Amino acid sequence: MAVIRYLGHAAFDVKLVGFDGKEKRILIDPWLENPLSPVKVADYRGVRVDYIIVTHDHSDHLGNAVELASLTRGAVVGVYEVAEKVRAQGVEAIGGNVGGVLSVDDLFIVLTPALHSSSSGVPTGVVVGGSDARVYHAGDTGLFGDMALIGELYSPDIALLPIGGHFTMGVKEAVKAVQLLRPRVAVPMHYNTFPLIRADPGEFKKLVEALTPAKVALLKPGDSLTYPA
């Protein structure tokens, strides 16, 4: 059974059952100093985290990855240049690129394209999965047609999608993303952290559930989604 906890902005704490039968804990884009975060970096002291996935190196996504890797001994996973940047700061890192599945034995991890910018390497999304569920975190991205290929190739059960506009997709584009990806559950993210990215998640839910078979889970920071419910 997968558990996805929203930590505000684009940060998530994900628990999946690995292919070795053991629970795996994954942090994605762990900017825990975001103004909506229900947790602090220190809360992870002594907590086992297996992987810390970073979609790109903007400060609101790379966030506290290095500190968390030092505290938890979790390996940072990201595009090659981002992995090298954090490895130079003394933490374990696994660098890959957009393409095929990464060579990680206990989970399915594939970096996907994203339409955005990055100071190091290229921006990405990620599909991460275990024996219980696959989760697609789109990272920061605009809408692009090859989201249909992500849905076709990797069949994500849950899609975590930005809806805030200005830097990423807005509500209208994110609804189309759901149509292309065809997940069972969609979760909006990257909205209402700042005035520039104000959006109405209720509108997203209404449109998605009217136009697609997917259900929308509106998570407040600190809330968790269990899949299957």
C-alpha cells in the first residue's frame, strides 16, 4: 500500500513497497523550508530515507536535499549534473538522465522530460514505483504532448501535477495533462505558495472529474493519500 504525504509546494514524502518486499521511503523535491511545510529538516533526524529525488536544481525543488541526505543517509537521485553538484557536498548521489529506467534494484525510477529551466543539466519529472503503485511527479513543467507517452509507457497510478501557472502549467493545462497521462488519481501541487502562483484546486478537481475517469485528491500540507484507498 502506497502512502503519499504532501509537504507543501512541490515536496512529497512517499512510502512504497519495494521489489524486495520492504517499505521504501522517498522524498521528492524536499524544500521543507517552504512557508506551507508542516515539517522541518530536523524532524527527519534518525529517520531512514532510501532516496531523495530532485527534479531540477531551482532552490524550491533542490531545497534541503543535501541536509536531508546527511541526516538520513538517503541517496540523492537526479539528472547527472545535479547529482554531481550534491556529491561534491559530501552526500551519496545517483546521477542519471532522461531516457530509460535507472539501474536501481529495489524500485522503478525513470526520469522524464519537463518543459522548464535549470541551472544544472536539464529539468525532469520522475516516475517512481514499487510493487504497490507508480507515482508520477511532473516537476516544474509546462504542458507537452509526450505526456501521453509517459502514460502509455509507465502507467502511473498517481500523478502529482503543478497547477499554479506563471512558472508551470496552470489549471487548464494540468487538466489536459491528466487526459494525456490517464492516472487513476491526480494531486495538484505547486500552487498558492506565493501570490504569483495562486490557483483554485477546486476548479482543477471539478474539471478533471467531469472530463476524465480520474479522481482528484486535494491534499493540504501535512495530509496523506493512501493508494489503493
